[in-house]
Amino acid sequence: MAIHPDLLALRSDPAPQQLAHDALGGAIAQWRESALVRQIESDFEAFSQGAKLAAQNGLAALFDPADPMAGALIARLIDPLVAALGQHPLGAVPLRHYADDQSATLVLCTGAGAALSVQVLDPVGLSRQRPASSVTFAPGQLHERILAGSGAAKLVSLRAMRPGGADLDSEELRLEPGQCLHRNSGEQCRMITALDAPLVLLRLQRREAGGALTREYGLADGRFIAQAAASPRETRLELAAALLGRMGRSDAAPLLAAMAEEEAGQSLRWQSLKECLGLDTATGFASLCRIAGRAEDPLAAPAGALRAQLIEAYPQLEGIA
């Protein structure tokens, strides 16, 4: 097997990789030490904790079409990084980043369900994709500024929910450099349809707090397709609850009952309750009754309906409370 000489050198001598690490890390450290970035990071911390974007002057300026700060912020980072990579092409950028055939993303700040990132969308990769047949609404805030490139997009809005689906509206958008887009991503979704050149976006995103649901609908008819917890943490907990159920871990029933009754997303609580009922009927049914008895609980009505169905099918459960 042929191995490039540069890779062979890295295997025999770690010094070049350490030099690359120091050069790239130094470029990012110098960027973070600037007054501009310190202000942005301070504002981002407040925003990630729930503060309004308009109250964070430095961060809000990045998404003001009349303010040139966004370009300066990115240039001060990318220029020295590119120079360092020119000298150390096998170095790794010590910021979270990922790429696929359609896009590449570099995360500048992250924390508490929020992220500030730069994203590049590739027109060639986009052209290879089939037209979207569904649209997903993920509750939260999303602010975008187009730094370079142009193209066309469709803005799909969730007008109203109905049994089995939702009523959707859509409008065509023209994307141009300097344009800023602000939306509630739980009600609106921007879908790129064509690009004239690579599109470079500065994106600020904040997910809604626990309990929110991400929902997917068919574009053509608005039919409901799927839903999931909008919070990655709650999604992981749902998977853990389902796994405990599949493993038959009856010893986990008290924990699942507690999860079903705590303040969390409805999807996670309902999943925990179902798994608890399957593992330990007595523990699960007692938890079901307590939830059904809470008038203010959003799960009280479905829990009451399930309790009635179970008692009708298994009268012996009526003595459990």
C-alpha cells in the first residue's frame, strides 16, 4: 500500500503535528483574545441563557444588514487559519466542524442549546439532491446573514395544525449577499432550491427549552409524518427508556415512573410511562393514575383515557392507585 511521504513523516516524528497544532491553536487563541470576539462571546452566553438578541448589542450587530461587523469577525478568524493550514496542510482546526457533500460548517460558539456558526452550501452538491418531499419544524430561533453567494429558496410556514397534519403556506425568496433572515424555526422553515454560487452563511441558532417537539409534514399535502423531542438530551433519554423496556429491566420501573411524573417533555414522559407499564404493571398503573389525577398536567387527559381503557380490559387493575 502506498503511503504519502508526509503521512510517513508524521508516523515517525510527532513534531510536525505538534507544530501544526500550535499554529492553528494559536490563530484561534489570538482571535478569541480580541475585544470584538470577547464582546460577541459575552453576548452569546447571555443569548444562550434566554436573553433577547436585540438586547445583546455586539451579537445583534452581526445580523444587522447595515453593520459590517460580521465580515470583520469572520475575516479575522479565517485569514490566519488559512495561512496556518497553508504551512501545515495536515493540521486539524481545533474548532467543532463537519462537512458532507452539500455543506461545511464551522462552529464558533456553542452552549446551552445555542450555536453561532459559519456554513458554506455547495451548489454542485445541492444539484445532486432530490427535491424535498417533506418539511421539518424544529422549535427555536434562527438568525442568518448571507456573507457571500446568491440563490433561491422557499420559505414554508406552518399556518395551523389539524388532525393528521397541518396547513402549510410557502413563498419564494431570493437570496443575496448582506441579506439577514430571522425566523421562529418552529413555525417557518427555509429550504434552498437553487444556488448561483457557494452560499456562505453566518448562523445563530437557539433551541427551545425542554418539552418542545420537532415535527415533520409532507410538503404536498401537509400530512403528519413524524415527530421527535427537539432537545437532544430528551431524545437520548427516550432511547434509554425504550432500551430498558426491550431489555426487560423491571428493576428500572421505579425510575421510569419518576421520569413519567417529573417536569419534562410530554414525549419523554409518555415513553417512560409506556415502558414502565410494560415492565411492572402495578408500578406503571399507579403512576398512570397519579398523572391522570393532576388537572393541570397536559398528560392528564390521555392518561385518564388510557386508565379507563386498561380498567375496562383488566378490571383487577381498579384496586391499584
